[in-house]
Amino acid sequence: MDAMAILKIARMGHPVLGRIAEPIDDPKAPEIGQLISDMIDTLADASGAGLAAPQVHVLLRLVMFHVPQARAEEEDGDGAEGCPFTVLINPEIETLGDDTAEGLEACLSLPGLAGMVTRHRHIRYRGTNHKGEVIEREAVGFHARVVQHECDHLEGILYPMRMHDLSTLTFTSELKHTDEAEDDQP
Ligand code: NI
């Protein structure tokens, strides 16, 4: 049995987060399997929604994510669909329609922060899993947001680079004051 491995997550400012990741030639290679296993441990330890290989200092096109049903409904309303835990190798995104949506994003490479980001509302994405099997899905809302966020990491893009209004960049620990601030308006 492989030992559990929690990898070090690069934080904003580390050059590895600004580089373009390379395609994976063989999704079934043992070293890719090991990377996936270590990234799963790392993501679980950090309690994140998603993780991209460049965040653990590996410049390969591999992302993983999940959207629990409760989180999807919290973000998109009752009946919104979540997404099972998914590993996507060499992902590609196609946008469907022109609709965009604003939503709060956070990232394990910017611990403690969150900000409002505009994303395409409806996408189709495609890639392979660790067995080399093709995964192709349509996604809307928060699910689509998470996939766009993770795939941005493969292009060296962090969510603040997508923000239109930097005044919405906040420490998540201060979000609890947002309602108070509104109540305090004269
Ligand atoms: Ni991120």
C-alpha cells in the first residue's frame, strides 16, 4: 500500500503558477497514477473543491474537482446538480452560449482569500481519466465555474487575473462582516 502523501501547495507569487502546463502523453503511466493519488490526498487534506497539478509544482495538464450536491444547491439554487469527484487529464473547454455569471471564488494557492469572478455559465468539457477513458460533460453554474477555474491553472492564470472589481477581493474571515456593514449604512 502506498503511503499517504500530502504535497506542498504553491501560493500566489510562486513562478510555477504562472507557467503553461504540458500535455500528458500517457494517462495510464504509473507516475501519473502516483501524482493523482498524492493530489487526492492533498485536496482532501486542504478541503478544497478542486486542485490543478501546477499548484503542486508539477507542470502537467491534470486537474481534479468535485461539487457536492449541497454546495451546488447553495450556489445555484434548489435542484442544482453537483458533480462527482473527477480527475481530468488534458482537459479542453468549449463555451456554450454567451451567458456569463458572477460568483465568489477561492483558491488553495491564495489561502484565506476570495473574490468575485465572471465566468461562462454553460460549458462543455472533455478530457480523459486515469484509465485513458474519455470523459465528456456539459456543466452549468458552479460546476462550470470550478472547471474553468481549475483549467485556468494550466494556462498560468489565477482568479484575481480574471477579476473586474478588485474591491471584492476579501479575506473569507471578514465575509461575516458584510451583512453588518450593510446594516450600518446611515
Ligand atoms: Ni485554484
